[in-house]
Amino acid sequence: MALFSREARATTPLAGVDLVLADLDGVVYAGSGALPHAVESLERAREGRRLGYITNNASRTDASVAAHLTELGLKTAPDEVVTSPQAAMRLLSSRVPAGSTILVVGGEGLVVELEKAGYAVTRSADDAPAAVVQGFAPDVGWSHLAEAAFALKTPEDEGGIPWIATNTDWTIPQSRGIAPGNGTLVSAVHTAVGRLATVAGKPEVPIFEEAVVRFGAQHPLFIGDRLDTDILGANRAGIPSALVLTGVDRPKHVLASPADSQPRFLLSDLRELHEPYPVAKVRDGVVTVGQAAVRIDGADVRILAAGERQIDLLRAGATAIWDTGRAIFGFRVPEQLYADPFHRP
């Protein structure tokens, strides 16, 4: 079932929202630079509601992220940033007592949170760690992954220690393009030891629960750029979501999205947070969004009217496909439907 609005009157995605939660990489910035229209759109969204950030990137502290956002023009306090290492600490504290030694694969963002939670940090499996916590850092290399594998050689159900990953994003947007993310590094250890990590960040629920509790939100909206982490996680947590096409996932991914990863809103960029969101109208099998119209005829997705806005055509096509409940490989999809004029890093 499609999650796009079918209310009788179009409202903006921010209507009734008391907290905007935004992912960072691919939503606010790519690398160190802000994405077009992101800063001014989020500053405007702050009017009348709270603004917070959720990030799976475990390489930096909440304070350093807040400082970066402030430099970009988004005045941000450290407690307005919810990180995957913070979510990992919630999981770790339920399984390993404070004061224990933890083997860390990752950077400062993870080390700082472990020390704040009262844990001792080691980089060596020879120090008999009580758990392994793994997160992304640009300098993580073979030797770090090998230490994790040595510490995790015994399965947990046979007396081995816990393994917690901050996140399993396969990729991370950078100013030069898309780079391998923590998921690739976790997968390397998994391949070596045959074990699965417990994941704290998106798409798992702990990081969203931490954010909602911290801000005391009743009606949050989450904005992300990835269907398999951001949108899936928000849906699992029961939080309405918006996918913005300035990061990793593209129109082809939107059309192919399974039911559990479909967003409530689909945005070209963050300016559309403040625009009335067009109602998807369905009549006699035709889905109309704005001036765009799409119909499903058996295995064919037919464009009846392209309209003036590619984003509306994509919204109409996604709604038509999603409403069938069928997988994308069961359709013949015209290239015009997944044209990609949208900005990405």
C-alpha cells in the first residue's frame, strides 16, 4: 500500500509536526559541504517546532557534528544530535556492565561515547574484552578488522562475547561520490567469523527511540535519503518519513521499494517541505499527481501524462506500482518514469 497522502486537501509535509528529525549525509551535506537548499529549508522548518538530527556515521562525536552544522548555518547544540554510537551504548549497557573493557573498531565518536558510559577501551583482542563494538571511521583497516575477528572467534551461544555494530550502511555519500560504509566493514568481519552483529543504528529501532524520548516528540517527521536504512527504520519505529533525492537512493530505487521501505513523502529537495504536497488521486485505475498521470495495464506501466514536474511523475508512478503490491521485476517500466534530473553528490 502506498504511503503518499490521499487527503482531500493538500498540506505541507510539516503540517502538525512538532519535531523534524533529519539524517545528515545525503540530506544536509555531502562531505563537508551543505547540499543545495538544505540549510535554509531546515532553518525555516525550525519555526514552530524542534529540529534534531539522527546519524549512523559513528566517526564523529555529537559535539563535532553540532559544530559542523553550526558552521554551515544551522545553529545546533550537541544534544540535538543523536548518533549511532549513543544508540549502541543503550544496547551495550543492557548486556555488559560499566567498567568492562570493550574492543573498539572505529573512531573518536565511538570511543568518546564508550568512555562517557564508563567503559574501558582497547584495540586488542589480547586484552580479553567483554564485547566488540564496531563503527565507521575513515582510517579503519585490516588490522582493526582482524582484532575484531580474533575477539569474536567463539559464537556467542557457545560462550563468546557480544558484537554490536553502530550501523550497517553499505555506502556513505562523499563530495567525490559514493564510498563504502560501515556495512562493508561489518560484512568483512562477519565473513571471517560467521557471526552476525547486533545493530544499534538505522534501520533498527533503538536510535529512533532514543531521539523521540530525548526530544519528547508526539508528532515527529523523519527525513532521509536511503530507503533501506532511513525509511525502513522510521517505518519500523512508527514515524512518518520523507525521502529526499539528494543522496544515495535514486528514482529506480523508489519504484522498486518494498512495502516496508516506502516513504510517506517523496521530495526533490528540502524546499518541498514547505510546499503543499500533492494528493495522489486514483480513479478508474489511473493515478494522478499534479499534472502527471500513470496507469498499470497488466505488466505495463503506462504514462498517460508526464506533466511539468518530474517529481510528480515519479510520485504517480511509485503510487501506481506500490498499490499493486507486486515486485518491480513484474513490470515493464518506461525510462521516462525513472529519469533522474535530481541533484546528488
